[in-house]
Amino acid sequence: MRSKFARIINRVLSRRQEQTPGDAERRSLATRYGIEVLASVMILLWGYNLAGAQGAIWAIITAVLILQPGLDNSMSASGVCIVATLLGAAVGTAATLLIGTGAAALLAGILVTVILCYLVRLDLHVRQACLTVPIVQMWHPGSVVHVDYERITAILAGCIVPLIVQFAYEQLMREVRRRRALTTQKVLDQPYYGNK
């Protein structure tokens, strides 16, 4: 048994030594993503718990979906997520209020959402808009507007919190790099005294 674990450990260590610069970059991106996702989820859970609000799961799902490498990519994903969600929520609510509950409202909501996504050029995000239709239609009688409000608020929180976390992380890393550069410069500026 012991030799089996020793072989596994030796294999892992040898792979670590053979890594290329691309592997180091992948590890760095994975670490950064992990930190940003965990921080976003913790903040969302804390905020929802503090407010005593419902819908934290939708905020967390949204946060995980919109986080991308780089703040610019996350901002564009977040903007599209908000538009697709609002479109799907509006159509889903309208279908429920006009047709009622059941399969007919669901099918009508999804069909209209697909058509509207095509018209407003959200072709690549039609899945998210269509997914929002059944999410907002999962309601108890008499509370469809409350569920809409809850889901839309959760999705907005799930878009905003990760962007704030990602911005803060980038600022922190920029400050760390600046301080390292200053420390390196101070070391280089010190006079060198060789052996006499």
C-alpha cells in the first residue's frame, strides 16, 4: 500500500516540475476564478441572510455564470445576462397573467421569448432568456409579481456582486505589483559594496 501512495506522490511531483509557462498561467487563472467565485458566493449568502430575503440560489447561480477571466468580459456577460433575464421575466410574467398557469403559458412564454431574442439580436443568449420564463412562472397562486421581483433582484445581485469582487481583486493585485516594483527598485538603488 505504501509504495502505491509513494508512486502517486512521485508522479504528482514530477508533473509539477515538468510544467510549462502555459500551465502556470492556467493555474493562476483557476486560482483567481476560485477566489472570485468563493468571495462572491460568501458575500451573496451573507447579504441574503442578513436581509432575510429569498432567492439567494438564483443570485449564486448568476454569479457563477457571469464571472469570466477579466473584468471587461465579466461586465459584458453581466450586461447581456441582465437584458436576457429581464426579457425572459417580462415575457414569462405576461404569459402567466394573460393565459394563466400551466403548459400553455410556459410554451407561449418560451416561443415569444425566442422570437424577441431574435428581434433584439440576443441570439447567443436565448437559452438564458428562455430559462427565465419557467423560473418566474414557478409561483404560488396570487404571487407571480412577487416571484418576478425576487428572481430579478437575485439575478441583478448575482451580476453586481461578482463585478465588485472582480474589480476589488484587480485593484488589490495592481497594488501588490506596484509595491513589489517599488521594493525591487529600492534594492537596485542601494549602493553595492564589494569585498575590499
